[in-house]
Amino acid sequence: MKPINVGLLGIGTVGCGTFTVLQRNQEEIARRAGCAITMKMVADKDLDKAQALVGGRAVVTADAHEVVNHPDIDIVVELIGGTVIAKKLILKAILNGKHVVTANKALLAQHGNEIFAAAQKKDVMVAFEAAVGGGIPIIKSLREGLTANRIEWIAGIINGTSNFILSGMRDKGADFSDVLKEAQRLGYAEADPTFDIEGVDAAHKLTIMAAIGFGIPMQFGAVYTEGITKLTREDIRYAEELGYRIKLLGIAKRKEKGIELRVHPTLIPARRLIANVEGVMNAILVKGDAVGQTMYYGAGAGAEPTASAVVADLVDVARMLTSDPEHRVPHLAFQPDQLSDIAILPMGEVETSYYLRLKVYDKPGVLAGITRILADLGISIDAMVQKEPHEGEDLVDIVMLTHLMVEKHVDAAIRKIEALPVVAGKVTRIRLEEFN
């Protein structure tokens, strides 16, 4: 089989890692792919940097269009990020009959339906293992390894920056802002960390996993997204005292009335494996009806872990180049005409358990008024702790854990509780998942 020529768009951190891994493991990769995979061209706006990194082993250009239009390029690897220029380049590469490998989760979550339709029309492949979980082969596991299963739910720590911050807050008893600064100093967080700490990055990845797991179109706009910026060290400490840890999770669940798609801080029992995933590591739980619970753990970012997934996609595409397009694994695991239009449940219809923290005046009868509101709305308390007031203060924290309850009823209870004259400020609400 003739060598496969690859054109790389962007030689930043992941691009450089991809170039390095492909060069270093060239012989091993060729043995697996059945042919040589050669990095023929590299495009990057910083021409001098790109030429220094490539060292004459590939043609370097500042114009990405030269790569997507070049007749000798078989596969285009898009690693420039963003959703505007990257989308134009990918669609142009597809139009030119080239296969695409990308790590661009934001692009796929927002425009994947259009990109996959274009690829199907031109009989080319779009591979995207590196878009979720860095070096963890979660896309392949969902799309191929678990194909016999009806996926019941997916839940994952899929943003390393947020996990590093929450781990630091727990280990050091530090405030959110202090650990964020440390994450930025160490290079784990961007100068503008909004996508990470507000849950947007995790929502992009959850969108992709849910589409493959449940056979639905990409629906990023339907994902409920809540970040970690409002979490306090008190809540982390109280959760720990109750036997839980707080993680930012992406959760997708199949329910009778539709599918839950949500990203938010979540209490998890400390005894669960996923609760003990620390620092910048990622972990994803998948529950299938036949296999039961499975867990995938590893580095969710970084040059070579992500490059591992990119190069694996290159090998997959190389293996499938000569196959009939109808016999290839579909982009979203299900045949394109078999995708479901099942509804995405609004957050008010989601059913889970809750951690509620209230700051109240230390007076007789306070607790009775609060529990009466919960009882009237059918909310059952699983556990409750009343903290002692600090010396000279008349405010105390009350922490409650509820049994399973529909969110809209909890919302109604919180509004009524906050209106009580004995309650100071807002009620802190964090969702809780047991993963039994």
C-alpha cells in the first residue's frame, strides 16, 4: 500500500506532540497501519517556529489553504482550534476529498452535524478521538467497544483544570481564587480560564459523548452548564465530613421521558473510584446494560497524551482508506439515517439528590419551619448536620442531603426557604450522584 501523506494545520503544543510521536514511532505505526504514514506538510502562522520544530522533515507553509488544497495530501489534521477558520478549512478539505482528523471539541459540539453530513456526502472520514479525554480512548470505546450495549448513562471528569482546582481546594483548604492562580502559574489554566471553570469545555465534550452513546445529533445548546466558581472551601469541607467529594462532572443519562445532558459540580461518595481522581487527570464512567459500569482513566490533556489519540486516528483512517464507505464505522456509532430525535430534558425535570447549605439565625423553631417547607413539597431528608456557631456570631450553617427529587421541586423549596426571615443570604445547592 502506498504511503499516506498527512498535512498538519497548527504545530502548537498538540501539533508538536503529534509530529514528534509520528516521527519517533514511525516503524511501529507503519506495522500497525499496513503502510507508512508521513507528515508531508505543516501549516502554521509562525513560520520560523514551525521550521525550527520540523527541521526540514516536511514542507512548511504559513498558508493553511495550501495544505487542504494540495493534491498529494490524503489526510488533514486540524489542530489550530477555534470554530470559524477551523470550520472553513475542514469543510474545504472534505470538499477536496480529503479525510480529516481533529481534536477540536468546540467545533464538533457546535458544528459536528454539518461537518459529518458533508463528510458522508464526499465519502470521507472525520476522526476525533483526541477531542474528548486527551489520551483516553473513550470515543473508540463508546463507538466500537461497547456497541453491543444500550448505554444507560455516561458521567465523567473531563476537564483537568477544574479537577486540579477542586483537588487543591480540598487538599489545602484554599479558596477557589488562590488555587486558580496556582493553576495558571503551572500552565494548567489559560490566562482566560472561562471555558474551563464555567464548565463550557466539559459541555463540549459531553455533547460529543452523548451523541455517540445515545445515537442523537450534536446538541451543545441543550446542555445545562454550571461551573465551579461559586464553590467555597466550606462546602468542600462539609462534603468531606459527610463522606463525599465534589467534582465537576459531565453527566448524560437516558430516562423514560428523554435524555439528561448536564455539567455541574457534583457530590460523589468518597469510596467511588472516580471520586479519587485528582489533579489534572480525567476519568469517565460508562454504564451499559450488558457490561455494567466501566471506567476509563488517564491524562486528559498534554502534548503527547493527546498526540497518542491523534496518531491512533491516523492509523484508523489509513486502515479504512480502501474500504467501502458503507462498511466504515459511522461517525456517531449509529447509521446517519438512524439517529434519534429523542428529547433533551429541561433541567427542571432532572431527578437527582441534593446537598443544601443554609445560613440561619440560631433561634428556636428555625429548623421546624425549614423542614415543613421541604415536607410540603415532598422532599425527603437523607442526612442533616447543624454546625455550632462561631464565638460571638448568631448565624449557623445547616447542611442537608436529600433523597432523589425532581429539580423543579427543589427550586421551589429553595425560593420559599430563602424568603424566611430566619435565613440569611442564598441557599447553596449542589447536586449529588451515588452511581450505584
